[in-house]
Amino acid sequence: MATKRTTAPKAARNPVPAEPAKCPPCGGTGTVAATVRVGRKRRPVGQQDGLCLNCFGTGTDPES
């Protein structure tokens, strides 16, 4: 007759930590593109990188 297992398998005892979810606006990079506007008519001339205000540059979703 087989003996009963008294402990959980090793995989169940030491689960692998899940990766944190990526921030949706920046895609996990922590930066977003901001359009640069110049002139009286405020025409767009380019883009520059800015800090993501949703995750404050961490790249992880603050809701998870």
C-alpha cells in the first residue's frame, strides 16, 4: 500500500512571484511623448519625452 504525502509539492510551496502589471499609458517604460508647440498659433514642431504621471516613472500599474 502506498504512503500518503504529508507535504505539498515543492512548486506549490515556493510559488514564483508574478510580474507586476505594466502601466497602460506608458507601456511600462515610465516615459510618455509630449508634443512641443511653438508660435502664436501654437503649431506642433516635435515631441519630447516626459515622465508618466500615471505611474510616476516606475512603469508598473498603480491599480494592481
